[in-house]
Amino acid sequence: MRDVRVLSGDWRFLKADLPVETAMRYAEQGEAVTLPNTWNAEDGQDGGNDYYRGRCWYVRELSAEELTGERVFLEISGAAMTAEVYLNGKKLVRHEGGYSAFRAELTGRLAERNTLAISVSNEDNDTVYPQKADFTFYGGLYREVRLISVPAEHFELVKDGTPGIKVTPSVDLDKHSAAVTVETWQNADAVEMTVNGETRRVPSVDGHAQAEFILENVHLWNGTEDPFLYTAEARLDSGDAVSTRFGCRTFRCDPEKGFFLNGRSYPLRGVSRHQDRKRKGNALNLEDHEEDMAIIRELGANTLRLAHYQHAQEFYDLCDENGIVVWAEIPYITMHMKNGRENTLTQMRELITQCYNHPCIAVWGLSNEITAASAVNEDLLENHRLLNDLCHRMDSTRLTTMANVFMLETDSPILEIPDINSYNLYFGWYLGEMSQTDEFFDEYHAKYPDRVIGFSEYGADANPAFHAEHPERSDYTEEYQALYHEHMLRMIEERPYLWATHVWNLFDFAADGRDEGGKHGENQKGLVTFDRTLRKDAFWLYKAAWNKREPFVHLCGKRYENRCTEKTEIKVYSNQSSVTLYVDGVRIAEQEGKTVFCFSIPLVGEHLIRAEAGNASDTMCIRRVSQPDESYLYNKSATVVNWFDQDGLNPDCFSVQDTLSELRANPQAGAVVNAMMEKASASRGDVADAVKDNPALQRMMGRMTLISLLKQGGADEESIKQLNRVLQGIKK
Ligand code: GCU
């Protein structure tokens, strides 16, 4: 029999880089912790980019009754980022990579008394990814640690953290059947395999056994509508046994028609997720994962990009059970490291080995924005080719993809490597106008009609405390985020060829290097707050568009109570076709429509607003105030915009309101602007280089007004005014 024990309690934690002997000697003085655990739950979420990145120890005694089997293995499901396991002071294994499982055999090294000492480090280095990215690299034993005791004859446990069993379903849609190949690895002569009630005894040759089972009238794994799962079991005469669920489905992508599931068009529309929570960091438990899945189901998304690394097995299981199609990836991100190649291959091999049986996974992501801080050179290209080949060698049933940074030229050779591609675009947030997203995809699709393209990230930061009647880019208001997503939702609906689209991000998450938008250490592009307690208005937009199950109506702007305008916009999101609005109990208007319903009402005093759609309704209170509520404003410099509005400027002369290409078209104004850009780019190193010699991006930037570029670059009010004075001195 196989005996699995979770080692959650009785650990001692030492936050110090010590020799193993010292760690064992002083373990008793260490902090008593239970697993899962991370040492960055606080300092990794409070901004300042100063969280503890170092080496720490987890020490625990193993009692005799825990060591039951003829052979005993230790399984570590997640140790970030690099770990070394010692038993009684002897090193058993070193593992580089913070997101995949690994195991070490204890048998033959056990003594009367046994001390387990595990060092874990999230130190900076140039070999283990990630090293540069917009999220906190939590350190710790942040997933379960288990003891696995098995008979002498047992299924493979060590190689790449394998489950010991691999299932490859091949579906024939016409015959409505599936050929299911089951493979196992063991040190025994034969294996008893069972699929769908059929049991077969299969010989094992060189430690490998394989058999094919035919499923007639196959019950397909059919996305959110019907995520049907089968189970495959394998058993040895010794009593050791393994099993896995699997699903029978087919995926394919078409450059013109997008994604297909089981032969039918199935546009993938969803979100991305990081594996962390407020106050907990990445030390999550099953309830946390289940709550996240419930929110994803409520939203109505049918796909998830699990970024930027391998997530917990429990979460892939939930995606299998809920029919969510998954983009899985390794943390090969932002900056290519010439000493990191081996680590990318190891992380990918472990990802595929450990997640292969999950029917939810459709694609393997090779990298994310790897050209953001690195030039496209031969070493980077070769690394991607090797990863791509590895994926195809290990898994002929899935596609490879990549998430590309917005400034990557669309004729870059790197785009030729994966089977399909997607872009991360932030026009309308980090730069430019929202409409430039439409232009980008139209240009790309027209130029490369045979290429499959997707939208792997898009989003805008919003702090639910900030509000505006006339929201604008980078004001961090809930209203601007909603407007931004309304645009992107329309843009996506008009372009069904996009194989998949993933909102960045479903939840706010920790990025300790951030201090903006009125919060520290958080990326606030979530549709839901970091602690999962608040759904921002944009959440309800996607629910209205994607969740057709539960009729609902949502009044936007509930937190924007104090309004100092004569009239105000009342926006309603609903998945119903008509919405009726009441003010102070009086029926004001009824509107037929889809997803977004906008009303304008006069504001005189305190008002009770009610929206109805069928049996669904929602209410809120708003009031007229004489002065703008300062607490709603993040960007104090927002008033600068007022200073720069049209009637303050001499239209016959240039100003910061003119676009870059208009200014550059004039030698005098162009000289002023180029001098300023030179100075700015000198401080921005590789990103600026990538921008400078990227014709596509130059074209995009040319269409931007100088003021939005300056604000994007964080220029202060005084230098903007100064530059404007100079430009106002130059006649058009
Ligand atoms: C990038 C990156 C994300 C990051 C996001 C952002 O595209 O891939 O990891 O969080 O931009 O800036 O919000």
C-alpha cells in the first residue's frame, strides 16, 4: 500500500543563512511554523522593493511511526526559489525552481532519530528564473510537504517529480470514440491498468508499461458546459497504486476563426491569475483556491492564464473540474539570462511531466515579455527553439505559445518559433490611446493573415477609493478602469479571430517594487481586490458579457457617492436585455440594450438610485456636494490637465497638446522635443533602446500627444509647464 502523510506541523524556521550543522543545532530557537509558509507575506506586499531575499532554514524531526514503508520519499510541492534537502546533515538533493514539485528518497539514510533540514533561498542570481518581473518573488515552503511510503516495488517517484502515470487521449470526433494510451513507470514486471471499468495486465519492459484502451461513445471534456472526467488507475502486485483523472477533448486554432474545442468554435475569453493573497502571500490552501475558482465561475470566464509560473496541482484540478481552458507557462520572463538556459528547460520539463494529465491545459507558454529588457539575439532565439522542441517532444497533443511585449516588432524572428502567439498590450494605460489596440490587431491580422494571434494581457490599474465624473488614463479611478475594459470588450467582440484573450488580472497582486495608485506593493489591475472582498465595477462588466446563467443588474459607482456636478451619469451593467432606472422611487427611464446601459440624471440632493432588470435589481445612494471630494483624487497633478486645456493656449503656436509627429515635423519644435527625449531615454537603458529602434513603436508614439507621453514618463508639473512655455514660443 502507498502511505502519504502531510508534514504541516512541528517545523522550526530560521531566517538566516547558516551551515546545516548550525541550523540543526539551533533549530529549537527557531520560530515554530506550520506549512505552507512564506517569509515574505508582509514585507513582500508593503512596497519599497525591500522584502527579504535570502536563504532560510526549515528544520523538523521525523518520528519512527511516520516512516512506515519499505521505501520512503520526501515530496516538496513548492520551495521558492532554490532548495536543498538534508537528512541528518547529509545533502540529498538540490532543486532550482520555485514552482514545481520534487522528491528525494530517504530510504537507506534513516537512523534511530532523523532530522530533516531544508534550506530555501529566493536570493538574486543569474541562473534561476524569475529574476526580473512585476511580482513579488516570495520565499518559503509555500505548498505541502509530504512523506510518501511505498513497498519495494513501486511506481517512479523521483524523475522530474513525475506522477508515475501518463494518459494520452486521442479523440476521433467523427467516430465519437477515443483511443486512450496509458503509460506507467515502475520497478516491477507487470502493471494492472484500469480505464472505464476495463482492467488489463500489462508487461513492464525496462521500467515502462504501455497500453491502449478504446472508449466508444466517448463522453467528451467539453469546457464549462460539461467538463467530464475519466479516471485511469494502475496497480502493482506489491500493492502500490497510482491513479489520475483525464479528459477526452480536441483543441485547434485557426488564424481566421480562432480557437476550437471538440470541433466547434469556442473563443477563449478570460483572465489571468497570480497565486497570492493579501496577508498570506503565496502560502495558500485548498479553500483559497476554491474561492478563487468560485469567483472565476461567477465571472463567466472560460479560460485562465496561470501566470507566470506552474501553479498548484490543486488549482489545475479545479480547472479540470470546472471546464476552464488553461494557458500554463514557466517564469522565463522580462530579461533573458545567458546562464539561465538549463533552468528554463528544467522548469518546462517538470511543468509538462507534472501537469500533462490535466485536460484543462491547452497550451504551454514558452516565455513572457522576454524581449522587454533583452535584445533578440541568437542565444535568446536558441533558448526558445530548444524549449519549443522540448514541448513538442514531450507532448505532441498541445500547442506552444508566447506572450510578447507590446514593443516587439511583429516581423521579429522570435515570433516564428512557437506554434501560436499572443501580445500583451497596454495602449490606453501605459501609453497611447485605447484605440491603438484595435489598430495593432488590425494591422497585424492584415499583415499576417496566416498567423494565429491572441491577446495575452491587457488592463488598467484601479484603486476603488478613487473616482471621477470624467475619468482619464492613469488617474487610477474605478471609472477609468471600467471605461478601458468596455473599450477592450468591444474591440475583442469585433475580432473573433483572437484565439484567446486574458484580462490582466483577475485579482490585484503583490509587486513589492510598486508604490503608486495610492497603495504600496500592489499591482491594482485586478477586477477584484487583493483580499478578494471587493469586486470593482469592471468585474461586473465581464460578468454581464460572459455569465449568461444568473440574471443580474449592477449599478456602477456605488463608492462614488459624493458628486459635485449638476448632472451625473448612472451606468448599469447587466446580462439582461433591458434595464429600468428609478430615482427616489420614481421610474425615470427604461433602456433596451446589451451589457452596458447609461443614463444621465440631474443631481440636486441625496438620491436613492435603483436599477431593475427582470427580477434582478440593485440600489445605491449618491449625493450632490458643493466641493469635489478630494479623497477621490489620486493624481493631484490631474488639475494640470485643466491648466493645459485648449482655451489656455495660443493655438498658433506649438504646445504639449500637439502630437509627437506634429512637433517633430517642425525643425525648431522637433529639436526641442528630441533633446528632451534623448535626456529621458538616457535614464531608461534597454527599454528605451528597444523603443528607439522599433519603427512600429515610433509610429505608435508619433500619434501620442506630448503631454500624455510626459505624464506617462512621470514628468512633474513644473517641467511640463517649462517645456510648454518653450513650445508656445514657436509659431506653427
Ligand atoms: C506586463 C507583465 C506583467 C505585469 C504587467 C503590468 O505585461 O507581463 O507581469 O504585471 O505588465 O505592468 O501590470
